Amino acid sequence: AQKVTQAQTEISVVEKEDVTLDCVYETRDTTYYLFWYKQPPSGELVFLIRRNSFDEQNEISGRYSWNFQKSTSSFNFTITASQVVDSAVYFCALRANNAGNMLTFGGGTRLMVKP
Amino acid sequence: EAQVTQNPRYLITVTGKKLTVTCSQNMNHEYMSWYRQDPGLGLRQIYYSMNVEVTDKGDVPEGYKVSRKEKRNFPLILESPSPNQTSLYFCASSSDRGRGYTFGSGTRLTVV
């Protein structure tokens, strides 16, 4: 079985603060893929990043960065200098090789960035 | 434009009246999937398909049917909808399991 846990259900920050969204996953598979999605108030799901289990290199994309650590089964997402437009629900997801086509989502973290 | 198109966006129906939510993708993707999103429960997979005529159950398949007769289409069928199927539904497609799914805009279904 595979599982994704996002312990923070809601985070509130003031604009320009940095914020980290936590994601912890469980899988017995050695080959798997991790994803982050953003769901703004309009409701659509926007793909942000994917990472495979063999690539522990951290990634930075503008104000976004991701820290993948297999030793702690975590794939955390940091937004630097947050903006009001970052307000959304963020989902972490896992797709293990032996789980067929099952994409398992965490419960999501609602981020509110106040001006 | 590469996209996944779901219809309708909003639907209110009555208990027991069969309905179909359509999903179409124009990216020639093999993988397609249906999810429902409920407050406090996140997104849960209903059914998925790895290719034409190949479908399998996800976490919450009860009360739903799907078919994959063509690569681009993956309709979700509720034969006898019930109020507990009131939810936000997403269709998604992917070219392979290592890639992120592209999601449709969602269908908000209310069963009264």
C-alpha cells in the first residue's frame, strides 16, 4: 500500500514570508514518482513538479524549491517570498511502479498568503 | 492546445437518474483516470485506464462505471446516482507513469 501524508492542513503567512509545505510518503516500491500540484481558488489542478525515486537532486524554479530526501521519505516544497497569488491548496502525490496506475494524493495543505 | 476536456462543468441531478460525465484528451495519452475530491478526504481515484479496453478499479469504484472504447475518451457513468456521490470530479491523462497527469477543469456534481 502507498500513502501520502501532508500534516499541515492549513498555513497562513504574510506576504513575502517564506513557507515550507511538508509531504511524507510511504511505499514499499523502490521505483516511484512524486508530484506536487497546485489547486487555486478557481478549482483546477495545476502540475508543478515531478521527481523520480532515483533523483534526489533538489530543484529550484524561481521562487519555488523542492527538497527530496529518501532517508526521511519526504518531499517538501518551499515558496520563497510568498505572494498573495500563491494562495491555493497544494497537493503532494505518489505513483509507485508496482501500484499500477494508482496516483495517491495527500490530503492537501491550504496556504493563505495575506497582504 | 494540449488539454483534457470534461463536460459538463456543473450538474445538478436527482437520485437514480443515470448520467454520464464525458472526458476527452487530445494528447494521445495512454493513461486516463477519474478522481473525486471531497472536503477532508482529498482526491481519491475512482477508475483508471492504461489503454483502450483496459480499465481497472481505483480506491472508490462503487457506484461508478467507465469505458475506454477510444484512446481519447474516458466517460464516467453513474447508473443510479445517490446523494453521497455529490462531489467534485476530475478526469486526468498521462503519457506514462513517470509523468504528471494533466487534469481537466473538473465537474461539480450535486445529487439531490
